[in-house]
Amino acid sequence: MTDQHKIPEPKQQGESAGESLFERAAGKFDFNSFLGKPLPVSTEPPSRRFPVKPPEAQQVAPAPAPVPAPAPAPVAPPVAAPAPVPVAAPVAVPEPAIEPAIFHGEAHPVDREHLRAQGLIVPEGTVTELLEEFRIVKRQLLLQAADLRRQKAGPMAQRILVSSPHPGEGKTYCALNLALSIAAEKDSEVLLVDADFAKPSVLSALGLPGGPGLMDALMDEELDVADCVLSTDIPGLWVLPAGDTTSHDSEYIASSRTARVLDRLTQGSPNRMVIFDSPPALSASPAAELAKYVGQTMVIVRADKTGRGALNDAISLLGACPNVQLLLNAAQFSPSGRRFGSYYGYRG
């Protein structure tokens, strides 16, 4: 095999010994002709000279636009509190004065001897058993009237109805004695009303003259019932007659005017008691009608005459009154042995 590395390479003319291939090639070819013109040197920062755009695969999605917060509600500007308006103190309006029912007229004398002859209480007389009995009766009725006042019963607290089941049981007798007893009170006065329109007897018992009365005031809108009241010479005692006779007495008492007429009798006079001597409950209807306007009813029971059945029927008819009490009349004995009034004639 030929030893090629020993064969000397042919030399070209102009080549100098020891030059490399690159040097010899550079001598043959002008490499400078392949180079472009030099670019001007820029003084801008590299980031502006060469904007770099990230590749599409590496682009980051833009962040979502922030949702704007809701605008706050408009706040009204503070309004200054109005200055307090001075208010005048309330002026107390006085209630209209109630004109009291004042009974005028001449004081008619009551025949004391006629009272004694009928067995009635005689004013300014001596203390008797009869007087003591009705003192006890009136005290119970006045205490009940005071209790009704505390219960706000109004004018009804000042009214007492006296009745009985049948005629002849002593209702007028008891009504007269009760009125004469109350008239003696220092802090009370009494008006005795004859409400037995069919058979009035109060005026004749006292010896007083007749005249217009309760029924006339109920029938006549223009008549003031206070003008019908009779004054007596017994201090604290007045009398209202029954008045005209009519077949419609029960209907007049049941009318709305009755309440106004009866209120007038005690208007402005809180210490005045009104006692009604009514007809018997089982004999005439006005007693049951009058019971609606009174605070107390006293039913007279005659010891030797009134039956239990009649008494129960009378109490039932008078049931419109909230307080019905019984008074035993003409009793010949006392179960307890008491004798009222005997102490004042006792010597020893």
C-alpha cells in the first residue's frame, strides 16, 4: 500500500508555505463582498429596539374585568329637627254647673193630730215604739243607699220603692212613717212621691191640698216636675202628688221621659232621698215599671194576711230592682222578745 501521507501536496503559485486552508481561501475569494452594510448603532434601550412578543402558545389570558361595585344609595343630607313649637298649657274648661232642683212655694202645714189619729209618727213628739222601729228600718235603707253610691249607681241610689203584693197590707202607712223618720235626719232630706195613680192617698193622710203631680210632668213635656212639689212645715219633708188620672199610666212610666223626670227630682241634691208609694205589685202594673228606676224596693208583708205564693209573685214582678227587702207589718209578737222604744219609758 502506498504511503499517501508522504506524497507532497502540490503547491499553487503564489501560495506561501505554512498558510492554512482558510487563509489560502481568503486569498482566493473576497469574503467582504458577502457582508452587508453596517447598521447604525442605536442609543435606545434594547427593550424598545427589539419588542419581544411572546409566542401565541405562551400568551396569558387577560384577567376578567373587575365587576364594578354597586353605587352606594344616595344618602339624604341630614335634616335639622324642627324647633319645638311652644304649646300653651291646656286650659281647664269648667263643667257647666248643674242647676239644683230647688222646690219653691208656700210651706203647707201638716196636721199633727191627724197623724196621731192614724197611728203615724208625729214630728217633735215623744220617742215611741213606732218611731224606734222605723229608725232601725231607715238606718238599714240609708246604709244600703250609701253602698249604692260607692258602686256608682247614680241617682238610683237615692230612690226607694215601697210596695206590697195586695191592697190593705200597709204600704202607704209604712211609706209615710219612713218619710217622716228620714226627714228627721240632720244630713238627709226626703221627697215622698205618691205613685199610686189609681188610688192616691198620701195627700189626704198629711192633710195637704191637691195639684199637678208626677203624671202631669210625664204627660207634659213643658212642665217642670220640680214645680209640682209641695213644701211642708216639717223640716226636710217634701211631697209630690200623683197628679192627673189616666188609663195609660203604665205606658207613660215606661216611656223614655220618665228617667229624665226622675233625675230632675234629685238634680244637684245628693243628700235627698226619694220614696215612692207605689200601687200593689199584683194589682197594678206601674209598680213593676217603677222598679226599673230605683236602687231599693221594700215589700210590705202583713203578718196575718200576705201569703207565701203572693209574696213570691210580687218579688218576681219587682225583680228589675237589684235590691228587694221585706218588712213584716202588723206583727203581734217578736220571736226574740224585743220591744222597740220601751227603753225610753222605762223607770228604774
